[in-house]
Amino acid sequence: MDKLLSMVGNVAAIIGLLMCVVSGVVRLMGAFHLSGYSAMTIFLTGTGFMVLACLAKIEVLLIQSRR
């Protein structure tokens, strides 16, 4: 269970970081939309993925501390 949550945390962090970077680049290029989605929506989704990653990593730490 620890390894699965840790992997989920890592994958979610990478996806979140990439989404935030992409939305930042889109805004720096002067566009407001990417593939029909607002750059802010993409940024907020990336932030949500990073929060998921943090929660998964915290859960791994809690599981390990109970042992």
C-alpha cells in the first residue's frame, strides 16, 4: 500500500507540475485558451493534482509512522 500511494503521489506531482508549466507558458505567449480550456482552468487542475500528491505523500508518512 505504501508503494502504491507513493507512486500515485509521484505521478500526480509530475502531472500537476507539467499542467502548471503549460498553463504558464500559454499565458506568457499571450493566449487565454488551450484546446478549448481556459489557461486558468488548466492551472487550477494542475494545482489540484499537486495537492493530491501532497495528501498521498502525507498518508504514506502516516502509515509508516504507525508501524
